[in-house]
Amino acid sequence: MMSRRVRGRVVRRGKEKLDCPDIDGNLSLDEGMLDWTSLPDDTAIQLFSCLSHRDRASLSSTCRAWRAIGKSPCLWQTLDLRHHNCDTAVASSLASRCESLHKVRFRGPEAAVDIIQLKAKNLREISGDCCRKMTDVVFSVLVARHTALESLIIGPDFCEGISSDAIYVLAVCCPKLRKLRLSGFHQVDARAINALGQHCPDLADVGFIDCRRVDETALGNVTSVSFLSVAGTTNIKWNLVSQQWTKLPHLIALDVSRTNIAPVTVTSLFASSCSLKALCALNCPSLEQDASFATNKYHEGKVLFAIFTDILRGAASLFVDMPKNDQKVFLDWRNTKDRKTNEILNWLEWIISNSLLRVSEINPGGLDNFWLNQGACLLINFLQSPQEEVQERAAMALATFVVIDEENASIHTGRAEAVIRYGGIRLLLNLASSWKEGLQAEAAKAIANLSVNANVAKAVADEGGINILVNLARSANRFVAEEAVGGLWNLSVGEDHKGSFAEAGRVKALLDLIIKWSRSSGGEGVTERAAGALANLAADENCSMAIASVGGLHALVTLARTSKVDGVLEQAARALANLAAHGESNNSSIAVGSEAGALEALVQLTRSAHNGVRQEAAGALWNLSFDDKNREGIAAAGGVEALVALASFSANASQSLQERVAGALWGLSVSETNSIAIGQEGGVAPLLLLAQSAAEDVHETAVGAIWNLAFNPGNALRIVDEGGVSVLVRICTTSASKMARFMSSLALAYMFDGRMHKIALEGTSAGGTSKIVKLANLRKLALKCIDEFVMSFSNPQAFAAAAASSAPTALVQVTEAVSIEEAGQLRCSGAEIGRFVSMLRNQSPTLKGCAAFALLQFTIIGGRHSPLHAKLLQDTASQRLLRAAAAAASAPPEAKIFARIVLRNIEQQQVGSSSI
């Protein structure tokens, strides 16, 4: 045998360095080269047995020696085709390996046809799912070609295309049948069941699950049956059951879960059947609603498994010697050599796990206590089952029972944390590390769903789950890769885990998945989830730099330009939006805008029919629009027209879309050229509508865009024509948002600073007097509104103290009284600051006061962008105007105090900046 002592070694093959293990033993070495083909056969077989069937086939193709070993019968006793595209050609190529094949699992009726091509005459077990479209012909041919069959499981999908005639064929063709579990049949009649009883003398395990009609009387004729399940089956005549099934001489366990069985029938079965030991009745409403029955004591030596009973303790009572720990009963029994006990508990594991999966899918109300106190513990026990099907169903149920709202990714906190409490995370990660692809996929899906909970996500990360999922995501199996990347997507949400993604090449691994699967047919699911994970990571500054450093920007832009799948496009646009959000701390916004085709792709995506795609594209353009060059590029790519069109049709859209399209227009309108273009394209009307939204974020953002547009006299006239003055006055007067009131007052100040009036006069004919009168009346209304808004911050005592004294404390008190905290988030350009400086010259005392009030808000110490604004005001002309405003005899007292505070803010931040 191969020695277990292994040490790392580097050998050379030409110019290539390879990391190979140096293995002790009688192996031939030639100039430092390890000859793997000289491994003992049993060692090589052990190596092959740790691989999936796909990898075994790949390894077999490397050389003749391993091709022979790869065909060893012991490696091909079981075959799982569910996650593979096994057509006739593939099945034929596998036929030479399948002479000793005992068990096969498949998915779909097409695969059932292809199984015939395997020519596995000794096949004993067949298990198939997703067989909804299977017909009598396919079913009959499948069983007729495998006459040695001992076990047949079809389900859990409904198979109403298969009739009782096919079951009759099965009975005649497969006399060695011992186990039969069929799901979702329309009807199983007496002829078929009697044939099973007549032709299959060893048939001990029968399940007709979720069927519409089963002949109860005929089932009483299958005298060989020891284990019987009719879970979920409807139209059962329970009076006949009491008469017929109690006569079955070998019936040990019965499953009636999810049926309408009545308490009297259960009592009768226990009383009349001498052999019956266990009755499984999970989620049977009639039993659960009968309080007296739920608290009843049952016949000695017989166990009822129900929602209201202690299932683990009941299972423990089946042992001759009761286990010390009921919680570990399914673990302990595996060490027993009692065949009967093994059979019962094997059956219980399969039946209960199947029922729990079905119940979790239906998710009926009133079961929280069961899931928290029993259900989660049971499922975690089943993760350790020796039966692969039970392990898979347990993982599937864990992935399902925790979900409350799949569309909004909402999960049940208590159930998720119960999985942690019972040690389920480590067990799921162990299954995800298995070579069996079915277990990998289901365990990864459970981890993904559970990781929506922050505590579970932390537990997964602490247990090394990120590495496990990254490795699993590299699987050539699309289903496995998709579920693994889904787990990474959810784990990438947590701020605590983002740093670990930036390490050890994990970002590069996600990028590699995008490149690989975006080129593959059917790889959309993996691509979308990998892009979603990158989008989450891009929100973190360090991760955003890691994404850029490995070429992620180019890959994401390529997706945005070329993908035809809405989900992929949405996540690609979201990733670009998050990358562009770091414009103030790094150059990522500039880098996104500079990437060839990025701006054009995002503009095009705003025209998508998919709401999520439009929303994320608009969000990306909003973030990009903070950069001058990007603003020009977006406009050149048709962004103004596209965003105005999107705003025009967003009245009934989601609030997120409304906010982002308004934000993108706000960002673009910083440019005077773009502002004019937005007005000319018809952007004023939809923005006024959005400004009246009840959603604060939409409301504020749209008002911000109108504020920018209002500086242009042409746009100001458009706002007047659209009835915008009354809208802005109402917002300024009644809005619950200080920011919206502030920006609407600034928009009104722009509109009525005299420039719009001059344009209106120039374009007015002899009959336009009424328009001039109208504008004059609107100006009075607007100035009154502005004045009232500014004075609403007045603190008479603080203002009087500041007017009478030059002491800093007096100015601080005024600043505290008038401060609008949110205004500190606004970032103004030099041109925008210059507009308010110029307004200090206006003849209107109200506008002078408004200008000084605005400059005070923009320069308040501690504001996010105050240092920038203070720097923009440090030129001589600006400070001269501010001093003049502070000293002007004709200026309102408030305006003079505001100007003094601005000058003090500039001085303090100038000193602070020079001392750094």
C-alpha cells in the first residue's frame, strides 16, 4: 500500500514547474519524474473512488494503464446521471463500464430512455426524479429491460402520465422486486396491486405517495409488505383500511402523513394489528386538531410519529436497550447489528425526511414550535444518514423550511439559528466537500439560503465555508457551480466577510467563473450569481480595487454589452454602479467611465423592458455623473434623452427606479449644457411629478434635479409653464423633509433672481402683458415663501445676541439653530458656489438672505464637503462680497449674521487645512 508520509516537492518538466507529492514506495523514478502509472492497482482504485464519475472518466483518458483501472467493476456499481446531459451517445459510450452496475439515478424521462443504452442487465436499483412527463411506454420499456430489478423509486414529482397498466408490467417483469416507491400517480387500481402481490413475493417496502386514488382493499392482498406508505394520497376510504390492512401479517411500519386520517382509524390500527410497531402521521390535520387524541397514550410497544409527539424519543423506544441520548438515536442505531431495527430506522429516515421536505415546501402555518424544537434537529440528524437520498432530502428541506419570502430573500431567523444550534453548518459544509455531486448541490443550496441570516453567514465563514464554496464553484457541473456561487453571493453581503473575499484570489475566482460560464450555453445562472457577488463586493472600497486589479471592470462591461439575460444584465449594472460609487476615495468612477463601451452600454440598458435592469443602469449613471468627463460621455451616448424618457414612464415604477432616474438627471444637470438639454427633451414635467412623491428619497432627489434645472432661465420658464411654482412653494412650505424645503427655496431663488424676467420681456409681444403680470405675481409668492422658509430657522434670542456682539459663541448659537444636517452631504461645483456669491449683489433683500443662508449651509464645520466649498470661497472677490453683505446697512439682519458666519467658517477651515 502507498505510504501515508507525503512531503511537497517540485519537479521540472521542460520549463514548467509542477507541484507533485513525493510518495514512498516501490515506484519507478526517472530523472526526478514520478511515474504515477506504477501505483499499485488498489491504490489507484482508491484514488479513483474519491472522484466523481465525470472526473473518473477524464482521468481514465490519460493513459492505457489508467483506462483499464477506470473500467474496474467496483468503480461502476453506482451511477448518478441527474446532473449530466446523458444522451444516447453518452450512454452508449458508458455501456462497456456498466456490466456490474447495480444502482442508477436519473432525472427526466429522456434520461430513462438513455439508461436502456447502458445495457446494465444486472441493474438492481433505479431511482428517478423530474419524471412528470414519463409515459407508460417509457416506464414499461425501462422495467422490462431490467428484470433483476429489486428497487424502483420514481418521484417526488407528480407522474400522472403513468397508469396502472405500467405498474402491472413492472409486476410481471420484475419478480425480484423488494422495494417500490412511486409518487403522484393518478390511480393505482386493484389489477396492478394484485399483480404486485402475485408476482413479487419479496416485495416488502411499498409506497404510493401523493397519489389521487389507491385501491385500499387490494393493498390488503400484498401480504409480503412490511413497510407501507400512502403519504399525501387522497380519497382513501379509511374504514376499509381498518378492515384490510390490519390483516397484513408482516406490516411493521405504516406512513399516512399528510392525509386526512381520523383518530379512530389510528386507534383501530394500533389495536387490531399485531405486527404494527410504528405509524408515521406527520402533518395530519384531523389528528393535530383533536386535543384529546394528541395527549393520549398509545398501545404498549407501538409508536406514533406526529407533529405533536417526541419523534426522536419514539425512535429510541424501538431499540431493545434505550439509548442514553435521544437526540443521537439515528446515529447510535448505525452501530447496532440488529437487522430488523436497521430496516425500521432506515425506512423511518427516508419517510420522515421525505415528509418534512414536502411540509417545508407547503409551509403551513402553526409549525414554528415544531421546526424549532424538533424539525431542525431531525433534519440535521438526517444529514448524517448512510442513505444518500436521505441526506439530500434533509439538505433540501433545510434550504426550504427557512425561507419565508423567496422573492424578497426573507428567511426565518429562529429556524436559521436552530440549524447553528444543532451543529448543522459543519455538517452541511462536510456534505458540500463530498465527491458526490448530488450532495454537493443540495448542501450548497442549503448553505446559500441559510446564509441570508447574518449569524449563519458568520458561522459559515468561521468554519472555512468561503473556501469550500469557492472550490465547489469551480465544478464542471453547472448545477453544483450555480448553488455554490449562490452561497458566495449571499455571503458577500456581510461587511464582515468582504475583506476575506479580497484575499487569496477569491475575487479572481468569481471573475473566472463569469468568463467561463458567460460563454457556455445554460451558464446564465452561474454568471448572474457570480456577477451578483461581485456587485456586493464592489460596495467595499478594498474589494472594488481588487476587482479592478484582476480585470473585473472589463468583464463586467462586456457582460453589460453582450448578455441577453435580464438577471445577468441587472447584476452587471449593479456591480458597475457600486464600483462607480467610490469616486471620491479612488478613481473607480473615472475608470468605469473610461472603459470602452461602458457608458453606451449603461445608457442602452435604461431602455430595457426589465425594471431591475433599468433601475441598476440608472443608478450606475447617477454615480458616474459626479465626474465632469463622465457627464459629457453620458450625454454624448444619448443619456439625456434616455433618462428623460425613463423618467416620463416611471410614474408607476418602483420607488428605487424613480429615485435613481431622478438622481441621474440631477447629476447630469450640474452641466449647464446638459441642464438645457434636459429641459428641451421634456424633463421638467416628469421631475415635477416625482418631486411630489410620498417617498422621501424620490421626493428629495427630484427636487434636487429641479434646483439645478431652475438656474437656466429657459428651464425656469418651463417650470412656470408646467405649474411648477405652486409645486415648489407647496414643497417649501409643507414638506416633512428639510432638505426638500431647502432645495425648493433655492430653485425659487434661481427662478426669480431677474434673469428669467428679462428673457420673458424680450420674447413678449404686445399681447403678452398678462404673462408679465403673472410672472410678477408668482415672484411675489416665491419671495414670500423663501423669506418664510429662512425665517422659520430664526431664534430671536440667538440672533439678537449675534447682532449685538462679535463673540464666536453668539455665532455658534445661530449656526446650531439654522443648521440643516443633511445639507452637509451636498457637493457643489465652483460654478454653483459662484451663483450664490453673485446673488449677494441682488437688489432683493430676500434673495441676499437666501444666498447667505445657502453658503452658510455649504460651509458649516463638519460638513462632508465643507472644506471644498470653503476653498472655493477663498478668492478675494467672494470674500469682498461676503464682507460687504455682512456690513451692508440695507441688508436684513439675518443676512448680515449669515455672511459673518460664512466668513468665520472659511477662516477656520483655511487654518485647519494649512495646519494639516
